[in-house]
Amino acid sequence: MAGPLKSDIIQVNSGTDPVEFPQGITIDNKELSDPSLAVSIIDSTGFPDSADWVNGQLWYDSANSHMNIYTPDGWRTFAGGYAVPRDVGPNSGDRAIVFNASSGTGSNYGNKIEYFDITNTGNAASFGLMTTANGSSGPQCAISNGTYCVNAETRSPSTGYYELEYVVAATTGNAQDFGSLASLAYSGKAGVSDGASGYYTGSNQTTSQIETLNLATQSDASLDSYTSVRGQNKGAWASITAARGIWAGGTSATTYSNEMFYLALPIAANSTDRGDLTVGRNWCVAGGNDDYIVIGGGWTGSASNVIDYTSMGTSGNATDFGNLTVGRYAGCSTNTTRSCFIGGYNGSSRDNTIDYITIATPGNAYDFGDMTDAGNQARGTSGAAS
């Protein structure tokens, strides 16, 4: 061939002879040996400095043993030879399901269920109705196995109401009875899922015994022999990996706690301390993916706009991620790319805001859309849309 061959992609299929380039290879008029074409790889346990967020930059996440590349859509992880976002885990999905949604400007509790598509910004829509108006559960009392979304409803002991309800994420409609909780702890409870089982802990009680339920079978929860670190209530659970659940914040005695601890899933031991939040607070909510947990909002005596993040796989203190668009204690629905913060109390009024962050890219939250009405105490989770 007389002239140069110009190509964007060169692919050699398995089993064919190697391709030879006797005249060399140039890229953007540079010889392949040019030092400016050398590929640098950042090796770190946390996100690289923002100055290194340039297209094509490689980052080896040594905390989670993943190779990543920066793209116009943020950091992407190599999987099966391609750079892709994380696959949706067994305890989440792309459809946000929100129990106790849009409770109204004058109440923390209602019976609405709403939903939206986490992958596309926009407003929430009606999904159905709960079995009853919710009570004193915590901000993360809704959990999922990707198909069933289960919500815990609790009342004060005088009512004797400790029930579980569920919806199928892919099918709009009213909630149905799932079973009953096992513990009489009623305030500030929160849950986590490993895809097969659900676990509830955290309460107004002096000790916090774990409750376990089978997410594939509508049945009652049972008390486990294991406990959380202490009886912190109004904290946040998160697990998008099936191997570990992380609890963050809450109220310990009269203190807004900055503590985090984790439990290996399925649970086989008591919880273990794993570091501190940047700011102690209760009513915070959490989302994330296999690599990172993000903890947003909460209450410190006033509404907090702080978002923290920390590695899912290793212990250590949290790092500042950015800020919510509105400081408040909210609900949270997450897939493995985005976490959405839903409604909440901002210190003076109930809010209808939905904002979101991209888990792989630290920074401030962006506007996503609105709930159908203002409200507080939303219990967010997510599941498959079909």
C-alpha cells in the first residue's frame, strides 16, 4: 500500500496470525514510542485528585482490586474487557421505590408509595398505597432483593404494631402484608439487605439485637443472636455489596454519633468498629455500590447538607464527598451508579426535593426532580423495573 493506513480501532481476533507494522505506528502524528503517549496508572485506595479526572486516565483502586478509566460519564470500572458501570446488585435496581412518600406539609406520616427511574432525571409518580400510614421507623426501613421491596412499619409499644409490608418493584399497586417484626424496638430502626436476607437493627433500646428475615418468602422476622455495636438509633444502614453492611451515625445517649461499624453478611458475628463520619449526626441516609458507601444529610441540631463517602471493603474514616442541594434529613434510593436523596425536613419545613450524586464522582448533588408533594420520613429503596 503506497500511502498510510488510518484507523481508529485495530482488532486481532483469537486464533489469527499476528499483525506486523514494518513502518511503525503513529498516533496523532506521534511515534508510538513517544513519551507523551505513555499511559500512567494512579494506584490509590480512594478517588484520585480531581486534577487527574481527565479522559483516558487509568486508576487502580487497590482497596477493591478494580481497574478504572475516566470517561465523560465519570469513572468506569473494567469488567470482562470493557469499561462499564457496576452491574446492578442483588439488593437494588434502577426503579426507586419510596414508602411513606410525600407525607404532606403538615405531617411526617402518610400512606403513599411513589416511584421514579433512577437512571433518568424527572419527577416521581404514584405507585400505590401502603397497608397503613407509617409510624416511628427509621429513614432506612425499606430494603430490597431487587424484586421485592420490603418496608418495616412500627408504632410505640402501646399499639403493638410491628409489621412488614412489600411491593413487587416491577408492578405498580398497593402494598401487601409480608409478616411481622420480632423486636419491640420501635424508633429509629433501619434495615439492610444482602439480596437473600434482610437485617434490621438500631432502635430506641439500650441494646440493639439483629432481626433477620428471608426476602424470598413472606414470613415473620426472627431475632438473631448477634448485636450491633450499641443501641444507636436514627442511623443509616447501607449494603450494595452482598458481603458487608455498614451502619453510620445515629444518636448514642444524648450525642449525635459520628461512628460507623460494619457487619459481615450473612451475619455470623457481632458488629465491628470501622471508622468515623466527618460530622456526627442522626437521621442520615446511605447508598452506594460494591466499592463505596455514601452517607448524606441528617440532623445535628440543625439540618445537615453533608455527604460523606468511604470504601465499602476496608475500614477507615469517611471523607467529604460534597453537599446536598438542600440541607435536610431525607430518604434515599440508590442503584449502583446513582444515589438519590428524597424529600425530608430542612429545619423549617418539609421538602419535595429529589437530588442525586454519581457515586463514582465526588462533588455536590444535582437537582433530579420533585416528589408529588412535600414530606418527611420517606423510606427509599430500589428494585428492577421489569
